Amino acid sequence: MNDFQTETPKLSADEKLNLLVKFGARISSELRLDKLLDIIAQQITLMLDVVRCTIYLKDSDRKELWSKIAQGHGLEHTEIRLPLDGNDVVPIVARTGQTINLPNAYEDERFSMAVDMVTDFRTQTMLAVPLKNNSGKVLGVFQVANKSDGTPFDKKDEGILLLLATLAASSIEIAKLYQDVHIAQLETIYRLAVTAEYRDQQDTRAHLKNISIISYLLALALGLSKKQAELIKNASPLHDIGKVALADNILLKPGRLTPEEFEIMKSHTIYGGRILEGAHSKVLQVAHKMSLYHHEKWNGTGYPKGLKAEEIPLEARIVTVADVFDALCVARVYKKAWKTDDAYLYILGESGKAFDPRIVAAFNRIYSSVRKLYAKNQASQADALSEEAAVQASRISSLRDE
Ligand code: C2E
Ligand code: SIN
Ligand code: SIN
Ligand code: FE
């Protein structure tokens, strides 16, 4: 996380210079924003011999500065958010672009102890410098607190921290750009998936979320890399995208489909395949395989092609287990919801028939987590979690306003 606090080993002047020389190369190879901020905070902690380093980034849309809490108190992954127009150190530095150096934090009116209270830390000395890009625009603030030797920050420390901020600025800007593009892509995928499903699902969001989570857990349980598992997670909501092409009288028919109608229904796989054919991005390539092959069966009796066993792409073999499990657990216009454990037994019973036995075995391993997921109120669970985080973040912000 981008707030780093540690019992640092003391480094010699040579070792620090060495870190400084390698700093640029070290951070320019990291594109993941969280990871990058982590590394930067850690390096600064070592180079400046401080107990704590916190990196705040500007969120212009929300007119806030944010940082993540690194450790302790079960607050990991909680964001600290400060109003950009606030009257304490970090917002002032962000607005003015000027360095602030507090030799005695608690005696300065610009210091707010709100963050200390939340993180259970006592700031004695503090130094905060602006993080500016090449054109001088402020992107955020680097803040350090409490030198290990107890002395206040001097001009040399100010210079080093400013230098590090300058060196880090373009890496941070690039990583932010990547993150924005990635988030935009996920959001687009998700909205596209909702479009395809909202006609025949009572709760599209919960359905897509559950399939996504189960597919992710399955991928990890099968030993796939985290990266591959994430692709599968992000692509899985699109598996039924081909349903956009189906007419209401088939998709929404409140009873069994006739054989002719089911033939038409089957074409959602072909449509999905066409919609996603030739995609450039990895996630849409995975989604392409899923949408085309998620109704194939291990024993060769599925559709559209009747592929068998490993002829079916792994991604599709995974999402089909997640899809059928979730479809059984919820009510549809044509069927009632099954009990979670009955759906589980059905999945086990289809091992080697509809499903890849290895994936059913993986499902068996993750079932206790899946069961918990369904035990809670499916629809509101994801919302409740993020709401909790938002409440925590606003509590921290409002503490500061007092
Ligand atoms: P879906 O509702 O999302 O269901 C996905 C898959 O879950 C189904 O693929 C099937 O493998 C499994 N599944 C769902 N409900 C049941 C069930 O009650 N019993 C069993 N054994 N398996 C179930 P399938 O059969 O290829 O169907 C694909 C899609 O066709 C379904 O997606 C649904 O949209 C539609 N569909 C299938 N049968 C009917 C039906 O009788 N009436 C209507 N209106 N739609 C149907
Ligand atoms: C501030 O006072 O703006 C800095 C936040 C902190 O206490 O860490
Ligand atoms: C997403 O997975 O990209 C969005 C999730 C949601 O809004 O529920
Ligand atoms: Fe389907």
C-alpha cells in the first residue's frame, strides 16, 4: 500500500546513494499503481530514514486527496480521503505546490491529528512536498514523518524528497493512466454484459458477480496464475452476450421451450462468438472463447459444435461450471431456484459428463467459500462490502473536518 511505516534498518550513505541511483529504473518498470506507490513509499522510508511515508494522490473528480492505509487495525485497503479544500498540511501543499516542513507537528495549526488517530501513530516531525508532473501540475503529495534519529527535517531532506517526487512523477502518471484505461475497460465490459442479461434475469448484477467470483476461485484452485485467473474473472460476465440477439418471446418464455425454440436459444453461443470474434484485447479474446463454447459438454453432447474434453477451451470449461451452478441457484422465468447444496450435488454428479472432472474437483475444494457467498443475501452482499469501505473512508474524512 502507499502508506509505509516500518522499523527501518539504518543504511550507510553509500547504500542510500545506491538506492537513489537505482530508484528511477526500479520504479519505471512497474505499471500497477498500487504496487508502484508501495515501492516508492518503501524506498523513501529507507532513503530518508523516516518511520513513515504516505503518498497522497489527487482525485480531481471528487476534489479529494487519497491514500491507502498500509497496516494495522484491520484497516488494510481502507482509503484515507481528504478534501482538497481542507486547511491542513496535505491539501495546502497540493493547492499551493509549496513544501511544508513541521518541526513540531502537534503544535502547528495546519496539522490535523485525524489520520494519526485512525492509524494509531504519533506524528512528531513532518515534511510534505508536492508531486508535480513535467508541466508543473500537482498530482499529489509525498509526506514523511518522524526521522529515526528524532531530529527535525532540514533543507537537505526537503531537497531529497522533492527530487524523489520529481523522479517518480512520470511513472505515477503512466501507472494512473493504465489504471484508468483498465477500469474503463472493465466498466464497459460489465455494462455490455448487463445489457445482454437484464431481460431474463431478476438480478443481473448478483448473477454476473457470482459467476465472476466462482470462475476466479476455480481458476486459482486449478493452479492458474493470478493474471490468468483475473482475465477469466473479468471476461466471464460476457459469456451470454449472444443473448442480445434473441427475441423476447423465446428468452422470456415463462415455461419450457419447445425443441424448435431451444434450437433458436442455442444460437446465443454462435451470436456471442460473432460479436467477440477477432477481438484484440486479451480479456475479450477470453470472452470470445467463453461465449462460443460455454454450452459445450465434456462428453461431447453440448452445443454449438459438440466439442469433447480438451477440445473445449479451458476458459469455457471453467465458466460453464460457474454458470450452471448459479443458474440452478436462482429462479428463472422457466424454473424455481434450487437449494445451494442440491446444486452442488448436481455439479458433482455431472463430473465427466457435462463437466471436466478436474474442474469439478476444484469446485469441490472451493465449495465452502461458494456456499458462504450464497448463504448471505446474494443481491446486496457486494454492495454492502463496498458501502462499508465508503463509510469508513468518509468517517476518516469527517474526522478531519472537525
Ligand atoms: P440459463 O437459464 O442461464 O441456464 C444455463 C444453464 O444452466 C442451462 O443451459 C443448463 O445447463 C443449466 N440449467 C439451468 N436451469 C436448469 C435446471 O432447472 N435443470 C438443469 N438440469 N439444468 C439447468 P441450457 O440448458 O443449454 O440453457 C441455455 C439457456 O436457455 C438458459 O440459460 C435459458 O436462458 C434458456 N432455457 C433453457 N431451458 C429453458 C426453458 O425451458 N424455458 C425457457 N424460457 N428458457 C430456457
Ligand atoms: C495533514 O495534517 O494534512 C497530514 C495528515 C497526517 O496527519 O498524516
Ligand atoms: C465491475 O465488475 O467492473 C463492476 C462491478 C459492479 O458494478 O457491480
Ligand atoms: Fe448461455
